[in-house]
Amino acid sequence: MGGAGFHSCYLLERPLVVIGRVGLYCGAVHLAAPNSWITDNAPYVAEHSESLQLPYLE
């Protein structure tokens, strides 16, 4: 599957907090599902304390 919004593989295996950095979504914070593909338009929190819950960080 290809095209905008679809990929045949994933980039990240675990859920992560993602922050939009372009256009309408600039500054928007989202908890990405496991097995997601995150573009270079959205930095994400790659490392954090295991005691920190992602929904709280979001």
C-alpha cells in the first residue's frame, strides 16, 4: 500500500509522544500507536524514564 497516509512498513514499534512542527499541526501533541510511521515533520520523544507514563507526558 502506498500514497499519502499509508506505508507498507512501520518506523516505530512502540507508542511514542509525537509533536507536530509544520502548518496547522505545529505544536500539536499526539500519542502515536505502536507500529507507526512518523515523518520528519513530527519530532517524537525517543527516550524517557520508564516511570513516566506516556499519556501523562502527552
